[in-house]
Amino acid sequence: MASTFKGLYYTDEENDLIDTLRTNIADIKDQYKHAIAMTALIRACIKKRPRGIFTYTGHRYNDGRKDLKKTLAQQFLEAVEAVNKAVFDNGQINYSKQGDAMDLIVEQADLVYIDPPYYSPLSDNEYVRRYHFVEGLARDWKGVKIQQHTKTKKFKSYPTPFATLKGAAEAFDHLFRKFADSILIVSYSSNSLPTQDEMVAIMAKYKQHVEVIPIDYRYSFGNQSDAKTNRNSVQEYLFVGY
Ligand SMILES: C[S@@+](CC[C@H](N)C(=O)[O-])C[C@H]1O[C@@H](n2cnc3c(N)ncnc32)[C@H](O)[C@@H]1O
């Protein structure tokens, strides 16, 4: 942090604190405590970042809001508490995997929920560009290569079919076919493509019943982009196939 990201997102003192926390968290043996502390550090870094994104350097979007006034240490301690409180036992064994959904192999699932990047010709839906820093932090920059020539020191984006309209439509078809025996739920937004009718048509190839549930949704912290679209008037849809 103190060398690679000097002067980019946080003050030198904050970078030192992040380095100290990274080092100390790496020593926590209990995997659950380790995960809680790491999640808290990531949350603190997002809260302490104007707009919560890493597409720009410096602090030009600092509007003085409460979250930005708190120190990073305070944010971390509050996040530890919040994350800890969010832990509960659902009585099941739970797994999480990280990787390309197109290649995911799982046993028969009762329900598959898909929340992909929303494709729009008006804005980019590049998650790595926005969140590279916190993903790098989470994986200790292992398995990714920082592009040193970039101002933001972002790493190279993964290829994803959701970057183009044709790719997104084909990806939905592929995923719906793959999980045709499960209840399907997909989050999608009204200003994204494929359109609502097209999405229903793709899902109807594999599911007898398809319902569209519109949800009024206001984009908030951590989900902003530099898009020029009016985010406040966006509607979120849930496509449900069964
Ligand atoms: C709308 S966000 C999901 C947010 C998530 N549900 C949450 O609440 O934090 C879309 C996510 O899909 C990821 N993504 C993009 N292409 C993917 C792919 N081919 N396989 C798996 N994930 C992908 C993006 O990196 C991004 O994190």
C-alpha cells in the first residue's frame, strides 16, 4: 500500500494502517475471524473512499459526508462489529466459489439466483475498473497483474460475456439452459439490454412459467458509476422462471 498505492486513494498514514492491518490479519489463524477482519478492512476502505470506487485517484468527489469524516481506524472498528453481527448459523454447510459463472459446475440446485453486470450501450459495466483495489486487497493481489502504467494501478480485467449485448444474450441463454432444472431468478435493470421482452423470451425457452417482478430501486452507496444515465429513475426487475 505504502509504495504501490502511495498518493492515489488514501493518505500516507492511512496506507500505513492498511499495511499494518493486512499484516496482522494474515496472522489470524481462525479462518472465520480472518474472514471477518478482512471483510471489515475492505468495507472500511470502500466507506473511506469518495463514491466508493477506484476509477479515479485523489479526492475530488469528497463531499464531506459523515462516512468520509470518520477515520479509517474508526470505520474498521465499526465494520468489525457490523460484519460480526451479520454472521448467523443457517444450519447448513455453505460454500462460496469465485470464478467465471460460465464454467461453474454445481450439483443440482433448487434455486439459482443470477445478478450479472447490467449491459447498456450508454455506460460501461466494468467491475474490475471500479473495484480493482478492493478485489486486489481481498486476494492480496495474487493471481492478478497490476498494470503499472495505469494511473489507478488497476489490474487487467477478466473477459466476461456481459461486456457486449450479443455476449450478454448468449450468456443468459447458456446459463438458463445449464440450470434449466432449477428455479431461476435474475436481477436486471430497466435501462439494460437485452430488453425485458427479450429476457422473457430467452427464459421461456427453458421454463414453463416466467414472471417479471418490477422493483423500484434507488442506487445507493457502492453502486454508483460515472454513467450519464439518470440512475434514480431506474427500475430493477426480477425475472423468475419455474
Ligand atoms: C451486479 S454485480 C453483483 C453484485 C452482488 N450481487 C453483490 O450484491 O455484491 C455483478 C458481478 O458479476 C461479476 N461478473 C461479471 N462477469 C462475470 C462472470 N462471467 N462470471 C461471474 N461473475 C461475473 C462482476 O465482477 C460483478 O461483481
